[in-house]
Amino acid sequence: MSVHAAVLTERSRAALSSVEGKLGFTQRSTETQFTYAFDPPDGQRRSNIVIDEQVVRIADARPVVRDLSLDVEGFALVSHRTAVRDFWDEAQTLALGHPEAAEIVRAATGARRVVVYDHTLRRRLVGTEDRTTGAPRQPATRVHVDQTVKSGPQRVRDLMSDQAEDLLRRRAAIINVWRPIGRPALDWPLALADASSVDPADLIPSELRFEHRTGEIYGVAYTPTQRWFQVSALRPDETLLIKCWDSDETVARFAPHTGFEDPTTPPGTPPRESIEFRTIAFFD
């Protein structure tokens, strides 16, 4: 096992500064859990998911963040100064931001090929409910993972068509590249679970129903053994890489994450703006 595995033990975590944050976990259910990404059919609820709010200790991983590993903890920090002047300009983001995200992941992982297939812009608007379509999105408020053991390989099949089965014979991973826009992420920063502290039994499949397809993500049930972290004051010249699925079962496969209201955020802090790129990394 990598030496990184010792970085975020309970003993080392106790030495890190921390905040108490309220996170939205998913309550277990015997029903198939779902959320509609559009106005649901008459008589149907938008979602049947019951949120289980828990106050958890969120340690600041900044002092040890350079030692973190995508393949152990499931997230890592990469410094990167973007050439994109305005991420809200779709043309700039596609022309410059997508190739940058691909190169960040390739350099961090050694992947042979990286495909950027999506990006999401977020801007917190006070009192506004998040929806899974449209822009900008609100910060996520429910602990989740963007893919599952089912939807990860299906995403490869959907995007890579005739090449998919050959690509899936080797290792593939879905990795998000997350960065603040314009200013440090002091308002509603990102909380991430150390993947090695999350029991696979706590990952709850949840259907994400679109008009023409149904995807699947994981909600996460709370257990007190989970270890939660943030990277304080994440800057626009820094990116967080977040593992959302990996076909290699010997490494971290899923890193749960969510936005959260940090009680130490100074009053008057401008609302958070951020962008996340979704990538698939293919390995030899």
C-alpha cells in the first residue's frame, strides 16, 4: 500500500484545524431512490430521497494536501494557472478550459488518453433551489458521488460508442476537475470524504431521471467512521481532482463530496462561483 495511506489517519487528522459543518446525507430506504432532472409527470414527486442532516468534523487538509493521492484518499490538489479569462464565456471554456482539464488529469495520473465530456458552472444564489439542468447551478448540498459501479462504465459506452468495449478491457476512471472562479472558495467550500474511510455499503444508488435517459449517482449514508476534509481557501490557481469512478478495484474508486456552509466564513463574503470539468481517463 502507498505511504500516502498513513497521511489521513485519525491521529494525523486530530492535529489538523477543523470546523463543524452540517452535511446532507441520504437516509437508507427499501425503495429505489430517484430524482427528476425535469418537471416530473403529474402526481409524481420530484424526488423520494430523504435527507439525513448530520453535523460532522471537517478537517483542513491544506497542511498535508500535497501528500494526498487520487488512488488512496480519492482526491488530490493540483496547482494550475488557467488561460481562461472568463469561464462564463462558453467558447473560451470549450476552447481553453477543456484542453487544460484534460492535461491536468493526464499529468496527474499518467493516463494515456483523457476525454473531457462535460462541465458545470455554479454560482450560489441565496434562497434559490438547485436544479440538475440549466446554468448556473447552485453548490451541491447533498453528499454524493457523480457515478456508480453501473453508471461509470455506461458513461464510457455512451460517449465512446464503438471504442468503448476495447477501452473498458483496460483501466478507466472518471475524474472531476473542480476549481473556484475569480476568488478563493470561502463561501460554501467543498467537503470531501477520505475514500478509504467510506464503507461501500454506505453508497446508495440513486436514479437521476432525465427526459430521454436515466443516469445513476450515489447518495451517501452517514457513519461516524467517515473522515471528512476540506482544502481551506482554495484559490482560482488551484484545482481539486475528485475520483468519481474507477474500474480498478484495488484503488480508491469513489470520493463522496458536497458543498457545505462553513461557519467560519466571514460575513459579507461574496457567493462562491466554481466550475467542474468531468473527464474520463484511459490507461494502458
